[in-house]
Amino acid sequence: MGLPSNQFHQELDSDEATSEYCQLHYGVTFPMTQQVRLNGDDEDPLFTYLKETAGHGRIKWNFTKFLIGRDGQLIDRYAPIFKPEKMEPAIVAALNVKQD
């Protein structure tokens, strides 16, 4: 799931335009939400949780990635420069975890 943010002043004027741009230029096929705040007093509670759980503090740039397990628990946080393709082994492992 993609959660765009304009805190880094690089998003387009609307949520729809951002979603279309990501589909066209990055081949995104996953759902995109409306823009959210990643840092600060009015940050989205999801990012408060993810940052606290990962222990890495503020999000410094777009394309920071979080891998979350089927149980809703954070598995890992990835830097913006980390290529999504390199996440594949961790994603496959997370998908293969047996649910009780």
C-alpha cells in the first residue's frame, strides 16, 4: 500500500494525480491512499507506530518502506534508496509464515 506525503514538497496537486503518476512511471499496482503526514505533531498514527517500533526516528525522505507481517507487526524498515526488488526474500518469507 502506498501512503504519499507532501512533507517533502514533491507530490502532485491531488491524490488522484499522485496515484496516476505512480502507476505510469513506477508501475505501481498496489492501492494508494490520500496524502498523510509522516512526521510532526499531526503525523498519521500509523507512522508514529512504525517509527517507534522500528526505532529509527523521523522519516527523512519519500520512498521509505515498511514491511508488515500478516499479524500486523512490523518486520522491517527500509531506507528510501533500498530497491523494492531486494525486499522480495523478506516478503516471501513473511507470506510463508504459518498462522496459528
